[in-house]
Amino acid sequence: MNERSERLGNEKISKLLFNLSMPATIGMIVNALYNVVDTIFIGRGVGTLAIGGLSIAFPIQMIIMAFAQMVGIGAASAISRSLGAGEVEKADHVAGNSFGAVLLISAIVMSIGLIFTDPVLRIFGATDAILPYARDYIRIILMGSVFFSFTVSSNNLVRAEGNAKVSMIAMLIGTGLNIVFDPIFIFALDMGIRGAAIATILSQFFSFIYITFYLYGDSSTLKVRWHHLRPDYRILKDIFTVGLASFARQVAGSFVAILVNHSLAFYGGDLAISIFGIIRRVTMFLFMPLFGVVQGLQPIVGFNYGAKKYGRVREVIKLSIIVTTVFASTSVLFGELFPYAIFGIFSTDAELISQGAPALRLVIMMIPVIGVQIVGAALFQSLGKAVTSLVLSLLRQVLVLIPLLLFLPRVGNLALTGIWISYPLADLISTLLTGILIFKEMNKMKECEDAPAESSCV
């Protein structure tokens, strides 16, 4: 085990969380920019219906990411626990199995997506007017999804060994190049929404090259060789079991988008779908600092849990909740104060701005409390408690949100407003329930701190 991994078990928690979270946070924020930049360029260069096309395509992109995160987060949890227990060879074998799994899965998803593009887009709510834009965009995105999936998955492994800076650089490369390529392909080459998709997959390819060179270089703790690529049923089962919670959360969000898009089309038409496309980009951007903190949290929790240092686990959980709450409150303040200016960045359509700004204020109003829910889901995932993590991952976006989306628009004359207020209510309810589970788990770990080392605890 090298010095970088040993820091996870010995360095001061506040310093360690900062060192791991800050690069991840910067990387996540910058990574979210490519969706925001795409939407800005497309909204101003192609039009409002093209934003609707992105809104339809976005949940499909999230499904692609969900498969990659399932493998990456599941493998990262196993690697962190293995390194914490001093099992370096096992960590290498986990990494090798994750490489093969993510490449195979992403190739299958790409093939299915390309064969059934139009039916899938219709399922996700594409109207006749929006379908051509969504089709032109997603087919190109699918063609580059193998490189994207490998990069997303492998970034989790890099963070698991305690090197968040490399993960940050990989994301910076992708987003930075995307920002450069977008105006070239959209405007200079006059390729419209197809140009935005080409810019995206080209930038993702360069991120893939960078992360691959790192993983097979001398700097990585992980030393994956050919024999580590041999499938191991027990390792793959652990990867998929733990990663299932992340997969369920993201896929659930994508399938909730089917309900949302069809409801938006019914209550508000194409304009409402385009409004939600912008809101989704903005909220995703607001959430990125929170996910950055969580990505710094996970290797610390996994390593110290494996090393039975429960006090350090409790300490990093408390600090992470405080930090995510501060981040969320600060970012939401800007959205509540300047919603019209935010929508004005994406489009000059006066009707889009006038209807979208009040909707944004409603959707984001309870995000300040959501850090507890995000930390809780990540905590149980890092501990390898897959069932609890799965429930928490589904709680906000499925178990609570779907009933609200089905019920509230039909109450009185709420209609479209009922869709918007479903989101803050789901945030509040899921946070309260998650807080209870975190409290119970923290108490269990407190009891284990004074238990004999050889005892079976937690």
C-alpha cells in the first residue's frame, strides 16, 4: 500500500476530505458545464425546440452514465475496502474485472440505442416537433458512449485509491475541449445540434485517453495486468450488488423523466418540455458541489470502515453533511434571486423566460436540505450495505416523487404547478427519512468504537 492510500486512514479528516473533495467538486462542476454550455449554444444557435430535444435525450445519457457508475462505484467501494484491509492484489483484480464489465455493457447499450432510436425517444416523451432534434443528437452521443462509460467508471477507481486530482483533470479535459469544440461545430461548421453531439463525444474521447494512460502508468496504486481481467464471479457480484444503488438512482431518474416529459407535454406542451430541459441543467449544476463532496467522502468511509476505524467514519459523515448543506444553501440562493437572468442565458425567447423563471424557483426551494439525503445514500453504499443504499437511492426520485407527480397536478387547478412543487416536497420528505437512518447507523458505529477489535460489529 502506498503513501497516498495510507493517508485515508491517518490524515486529519477535515484536511483529507478537503483534499479529496475539492478536486472532485471542481471536476464535477466543470463536467456539468458541458451540459450547460451545450444548452446555451443550442438554445441561442438552433432554437427552443432544440432545447426540448436535449431534454428528451438527457435521460438516455443518464442511463448510459448509470451503467458506468454502477460498475465504477461498486468497484471503487470494493477497492477502498480491500486497500483498507491491506489486500492490494484483490484491489487490482477488482479493477480489472470492472474494465471488462463496463466495456461490454456500454457496447450492448450503444447497439440497442442505435437500433431502436426513434421508439426509445417516443417512450421518453418526444413530440413530433421535438423528435428530429432529439434523434440527431442522441445517435451521435451513443456512438461515443463506450469511451465515455470507461472514463466515468475509471474515475471512481482513481478516487478510491486517493488520487482525486487525476479524476478532476480527466473531467477538466473533457469539459474544456467541449467548450472549445461547441462553437466550432455548431456555428463555424453550421452543424446545429449534431455539431453539439460531435463536440461532446470528441471531448470525451480525449478524457478516455488521459485516464487510460494514468491507470496503466507508474503513478497509479492499482497495477492491473492481464490475469486481473479474468472474470471472477464473487468480485463481479460484489461490484454489481454495491453499485446497484447508484444505478437504480440514476435509471430511476431517467424513467421518472418519461412520466415528467409526458405530463409536461399534456399540461404545457413543447414549451414546458424545453423549460424543464433548462431547469434540469441548472439543478444538475447546483448539485455538482454536493456530489463532489460525496466522492471525496466515499474512499474515506470505505477505507476506514475496512480498517475498523469507526470514529473516523463518523467524523467524516458529520463534516460532509455540514459542507453539503452550506454548498447547497449558497448555490440555491443565486437561483432564487436571479431566475430570470439564468433563463436569459439560455434563450432570448420571452415566453420561455417568463414561464421558466417562476418554475425554477419552485423546483429548487428545498435543495438546501438535500445534502443529508445524498450523503446518506453514499454512506451505505461505501459501507457495502447494498439494500439500504438501494432504498435510499430510490427514495427521493421514485418512492416519493412519482406519487407526488401523479397526484399533485390533479389537485384543484395546479396542473403544471403541481409538477414543479412535487420536487421540493420529495426533497424534504426523503431527507427526513434518510436522516433517521443515518442517525441509527452513527449510533451503531459509536458502540463499536469501544468494542473489542475481534468482535463482530456493525
